Amino acid sequence: MDEQSAAARLDELRKSINYHNYQYHVMDAPVISDLEFDRLIIELREIEAQFPHLVTTDSPSVRMGSQPVQKFNKLGHPSPILSLANAFSRDEILAWFDRNEKLDGRMRSTAFVVEPKIDGLTVVLHYHDGLFIQGATRGDGDVGEDITVNLRTIKSIPLRIPVSDASLRPPARLVVRGEAYIPIQDFLELNQRLEEAGERTYLNPRNTAAGSLRQLDPTLTAKRPLTLLVYSIVASDSTMPVTQWDTLQYLKALGFPVSRHASRHSTLLEAMEACEEGILHRDDLPYEADGMVIKIDDLSLADSLGVVGKDPRGAIAYKFPSREVSTRLMDIAVNVGRTGVLTPLAILEPVELGGVVVKQATLHNFDFITEKDIRIGDRVMVKRAGEVIPYIIGPVPAARTGDESVFQPPSICPVCH
Ligand code: IVH
């Protein structure tokens, strides 16, 4: 194959693979079989191996991960990456509305957008002329860490926009914000694979996602089932949608993964009802969510309301009832897995947690007990999230009486001795 036809074929393959990748990872609607997809990847790699200088930054082969980095550089955000104020009741949401209404009468006529609040990690993605060029963590809100090499491995992040609608012209500069996370089901499967391999399992989806994004070796990140949902535009040099709802539609049209659980409401009452509906169905979401976010749809109104500290006045989180509770750790049992791995299990004073009585919880591994200095008799914090087995977060040292005892891991297997 000569260079010219290699370049042309690579261009076709990149477009095709990126499109099928989008159908699979963003739309959840693959149009070709895995086998056909793999064939395209193999052909791409063969040509790239022959003509390495033809590898581009939007080549699907970058999803495999590149060379390890020594450390992450700092990357400034084009505008502050703000947080969110919390509310726990309708009264607190109504008070938020009243405060805003006193500042701006347009509050009375705006619509609201309600979205799940994903318990993940904020990421900021930069595109130049449609090409994904860099991405960062939130950091302190002004400066984050440049984790571009890791973000490139996340299959739902478009490497070039628009992904499929060729009639859309991408802005010369576009910076978007989203939440990276590991879906609950993928987390459970990952832990199961690790357990079967006799390796250490992860604590929860959020910690796993955080650790994976901060890996210095991107090939390891590539092996983690990270994904993301994008929900706002941080900066652009073009005219952008003027409402939150249109922003979500626009981001979706460009090929970004956008929540299917967002809804638009013409009154605050309806928006609050949608949040309460979200509470009832929190376990149906494929990811961990810790609330619903109510956002003012009119973005110029939201902007002009300004911020209080790090919280914009234009949005508020309606938090789900907590699924963390404290109880007493009565004992530590030891489970023997199919592969002979020993895992400590907390025996708890039974406690109600989100409608379920919890009597046992995982303690992950023996190092975890040592690292957190968890003692038998301690008051401990327990969390239950979605389908994840209840787990111990840590002890409450202030509640110690002196009667607690340090746990000694068994030196011989309790089953086969
Ligand atoms: S909007 C100005 N929407 O929750 C915009 N945040 O506890 C403020 N989060 O820092 C954020 N899902 O990382 C927004 N649908 C969503 C979100 C969301 C998760 C995170 C975000 C924020 C944190 C605040």
C-alpha cells in the first residue's frame, strides 16, 4: 500500500471506528457486531504500524493508552469550575427560589431543568476545531490537573466533534464540563474479576473512578470501565444556546454523552416533583447519584444571579436522603472466597439504612482495617449505595470508650486450616 492510499484508508477507518464506538458507548445502539468492529481496529493498527507518522490524535488507537507520564501538569480552567449548594427539602428549594426572585424578577418566568447529580468526578474537556486537545480535573476550581492522556482512553469521550451529524460545524474553541464515573454494574463486574484473580478489590465506584483518572499509566486507565456525562459549556468562541435545555440538546447533537434522565419543567413545583420522582427511582439509575440538580433554564438569568462562595445561585442540588449511618461493629468475621482469598466481613448491630436492615458489611481487605484503624467495638460509618454491598467507610474515633479491641487477621485459613 502506498502512503497516499494508506492515508485515505486510515481516514475512512478513523471515521468509521469513531462512529461505531459512539453508537456503542454513547447511544447504546451498536450497528455492527463486535467481530466486525475488531476487524476495523486490526486493519487500522496494521496500517498505523506501517506508517507511524500517519497516526493522528483522534485515532481510535489512542484509546488503548499511551506512554506513562511522570506527573500531571497543571491546567487552568477558562472560567471557575463551580460547585453546588445543597437543599434537603422543598422548603429549602422554595427559599432558594425566593432569594433569587428578590434579586431578579425574571425568576418568575424561567423554566427549570432537572438532572441527576452523579456521584463522580468533574472533568473539563477542551476542543479546538472539533478536535479533543486536552482535559483536566476540577482541582481547586481555578486550576486542575492535565489528565488528557487518561481521558483519551474513555470511549464515550468524542475525540472529534461532531461525531455523526456532519451538518454541524464545531466552534473553533469549545470547553465542556461533565462528570466521569464508573457505572455500578461495571464496578461490580470489575470487582468480581479482581476477586477471582485473587487481587485486591475496590472500595466503591467513585474511589475507583478517581484512582483510575489519576493513574500515571494510561494503559491501566484504559482497562477501567470509565464513562462520563456532559452537562455544560464552560467556554466557547461562538454563539452558544441560551438555555440549559438547548445546551443539553446541542451537546448531544455534537456527539457528547448526555443524561437521558434530564427533564425540562415550566414551574418550580413540577421541577421539585421530578426530583422527588428521582428519589424514588434512584436505584434504577445505572450510576450512583446523590441527588437531583435543579437548574435555571435561562442561562443569562442564571449567570447574572452570580455566585455565593463557590456555589452558583443559578442551580441547586436537591439531595437524596443519606444512605450513610453509624452503628456498632460487634465482630469481624472472615469469608473465604472461591479462590481462597480471605475477606473480612463486619458483623454489625442491625441498623436501618434506606429501607433495608443492614447486619453485615464488607471491610474490603485486612489492610483497609489497619489503614483506617478499625477496632472491634467501634462505632463505624456504613454506606449502602444502589446494588453495591453495604460497606464500612471508617470508624468514629470520638465515640470510643476504651473497650474496643484491635483485630488480628487469621494466620491460618479458617476453612482448610
Ligand atoms: S452542575 C454551575 N450538574 O456535583 C454548574 N453538577 O456537589 C454546577 N455534579 O461540582 C454544577 N452531576 O461535579 C451539575 N448534573 C449535574 C451534576 C453535577 C454531578 C457534581 C459536580 C459538582 C458537584 C457539586
